[in-house]
Amino acid sequence: MDKKKWTERIKVAKTREAEFITASGEPVELLGTPEMLNDFDYDRDLGMPGEYPYTRGVHDNMYRGRLWTMRQFAGFGTPEDTNQRFKYLLEKGQTGLSVAFDLPTLMGRDADDPMSEGEVGVCGVAISSLKDFETLFEGIPMGQVSTSMTINSPAMILLAFYIAVAEKQGVPIDKLRGTIQNDILKEYIAQKEYIYPPEPSMRIIVDMIEYCTEKMSAWNTISISGYHIREAGSTAAQELAFTLADGFAYIEAALERGLDIDAFAPRLSYFFNAHNDFFEEIAKLRAARRIYAKRMRNKYGAKKERSWILRFHTQTAGCTLAAQQPENNIVRVAYQALAGVLGGTQSLHTNSMDETLALPSEKAVKIALRTQQILAYETGIPHTIDPFAGSYFMEDLTDKMEDRAEEYFKKIEDLGGVIPGIEKGFFQKEIGRAAYQYQNEIERKARIIVGVNDFKDKDEKIEIPLLQISKEVEVNQKAALKKLKKERDNRKVEQKLSELKNAAKNEINLMPVLVDCAKEYATLGEMINTLKDVFGEYVEPAEF
């Protein structure tokens, strides 16, 4: 190979007027060549699938042994509405449930809270009490279905509801399988659905990790989420670094409590975004496994191989979907899902084509699920493991992703850690700069978004069915909550809430007390407000 001669020839070749950069703004190599891998060592950098450092995947035979779990994020209106959607998805072949909650629930407010007005059931299912959860899972065998719940600040209360419903179904809690997101650090960084200040929030999370490690051995205690960091506008490298930094912060908090890393680490899971840049996304996921394995073994001293393994869920990128020509979103999602699978995900959600316009309709969500099934059963992709391994371009890109992440780890360490970094606005500023750069590229057409800033249709009309949330949802939820408060034993509720406040004040693990509160039908808002009396509320410092 005479690369020098080839390079000279290329210099005078005609080139399209375009910026050849990744979705993160990184320059893309024109050609992968052997010198990119001069320092490459197969055992050190790749290894075999299911073996350290897990670059090629966390299981020996990957999807030949078991396909990824196919989840569709679902939740809207009343618990009855969502219960019917769950049953529809299970009937169509979905293999795990993923619950979306409405904004009041995410913020720890009941349906009858004045701040909930106009938002009840709009962006997810409305949950105010155990009664709602009983309806949500009516007729669904909780011992057989894996459930993921995307909830953070009130996560401990939703988990308490889940435990109480399972016990009513006669399912031992050590048989429950699923994940609760429970990632508060990324709320301060990106999504902003926080309630309490960072320190008590971290205490709550370690309480949950401690409780679940002891009593719920099949449950993933936390899903450390880069998804929302990416949706806020971060680059792929920022998503990778900030997500893993958050995860390491939780690990260090649990170790400080005195927990055994090899007892709790195997039940930690992660959640990544699958964005538009196909190769960059695959490299990001491969690098994530390698970084995590090295840190867990070398820095934190984990002895068991299960503690070194980074298991993660992937969701296609909502921020890449367009309201214009919404059918194009089906194609975007298919390629993003392919990147997630080639990156070795354990679980996958594919967004619906209509999600920039409304919550998904049944037709749209079925197409999204069928996208996964076609990928699984028709393409042959799951037949082989990590097919890009050894590619000059892919291995170089994976190394670069790891290097960028390590640079960020050093910056975070210099700031004193994740929480001081949050308080100083470091993460917010970094993401803000990246989001501005990306939007600027779109506006000056350095980045083409089909149907948005080029290839547009004149007089376009949206011709897909959209899901409408009736105002009756809020009326009905408020009426049901009023009835519950009248019929429950309010004396017992007050007693349990008093015990909750005492536990919060005296560093007693909150989870058993929260389960007791849930069983007496204390509401989400009542439990949240009881803890606010002890922990206070977080106000983000202004940044200019």
C-alpha cells in the first residue's frame, strides 16, 4: 500500500461541499488504515465476548443465546388506559414493559395538586397511590414480566407501590425482575426533574440499593442514564463520560455506606441513547463496556466478573425525530436501533414516528415494535457478534471515544467530583455549548436534516393518526383520589407518615417504611411532602 501516493491523488480529487463530521462535531477519517492500530492488542483492547474487558459484548454467545429485551415505553391517561396498552403490546410480542409517567408523577405531585392542573395523564400515566398501581398491573403477571420504570426523584415511592402490588398478587419480591431508573444526578445535569438537594437524594438512592441488594436479587436497583444527557444536547463523548461519572459517584456513595461492591454492583444497569451517527454510536457503546470493566476491577477492587460487566438498555434518539414528514422517523429509528444492536445492547426501545407530535398511537407503536422484530428475525444481524471488530476505522473510533471520556473524568475529578461539578454548573455549560454548536450546524445547513432544512415538501399536511388525551382523564383521576382519601383509614395513614418522617430524620433505611405507607394508601404527594419537611427542596443556582 502506497498511502502517500494515494493521499496526494486524493488532494486534487473532487469533494462534495459538506462538512465531514460526526453528530458530535468530530472530524471523520476518510479511510481506515493499519497505522491507526499500531498499538492495538487484541487481548487487552478487545478480548472475546463475555470476557474482560467486554469490548465485544457481555455474553459469550450474545444474541444467539438470547435476543435483546424488546421494550416499548408506554404510559398515558389513566391507569386503565395504560393497562390496556400494556396488554396490547404483550399480545403483539413485546417481551418487557416500560412505564412512562406523567409530569405530576415525575415531580412527586398528586393529581389533585394545584400544580398538576392541565398535565394529568398528558405525557404518561397518572399515578397518585397504590390504588392506581393496582389498576395499572391488573391482569398482568408481575412474576413473569420484566418491568422498567422511568422515574427518578420519587423512584423509591413508585418502587414501594410496585412491591405492594406484587405482594397482593402473591409474587415474592425476590422474584421481581426489572429496573427502576432512580438516577438523580442526571436530573441535576440535564432533565431537571429534581425535588430534594443532592446529598439527601444520594442517601435515598443508597437506601434503595441497600434494600434491593438484600431483598430483590433479580431487580436492577438503578439505571444510570445517559439518554437524557444526550437529549439535552450533549455530544456522544459527553454522554459517555457524564453517564459513567454518575455511575461511579453512586458506587462510591454505596461503598461509603459500607456495602460490598460485589453484592450490589451486578444489579447496576445503564441507559444509553442511539443517535443518528451510526459508527459513532457503536463505538460509544463498545468504549463504555471497556472503560467500565477497567474501572470496576482496577479502581474499585471488584473481584467478581459480574461486577465488571456494563449491562445497558438503549433507546433511539427522540431529539432526532422531526414533526415534518413524520414517516421519515421510521427510517431514522431503524438505523438507530441497528446501531444499538451492533453495539451489543441488552434491551431496546424504538421510538414511534409520531412522538414529536403526541404520545404514540397504537399504529405507530406497533410499527416501532415491528422494527425491532424485523431487525431480530429478518436481517441476520444477531447471528454474529461484534462484526465491526478489527475494523481500522471502528477500533480507532472506539479508542478516541475512550480517550475523550478519560479527559472528562480528569476534569470532573479536578472539580472535586460530580456533585461539586453540578453545583459549579460544569455539566450544564458543556452540554449547552454542544447543543448550540449542533443547532448552529443545522441552521447554516452544515448538517442536513431531511424534511426540516432540506428536501422539504410544500404545503405539507400531517396525515397520520394522533393520540388525543381527553380532559376527562384529569377529572376522573381527581374524583378517584378524593374517593380513596375518604375511604382509607386516615388515622393509619398519619401514623405511617409520622414513622416516615422519623426514619428520614434518624438515618433509618426509608424503603421498608415507604412500603408500609403505600399499603395504607398514603399518596405519592403525601410521602414526598413528608420527606420535604426533613430534606428541603433543591433550587438550581442561576447561570449566565
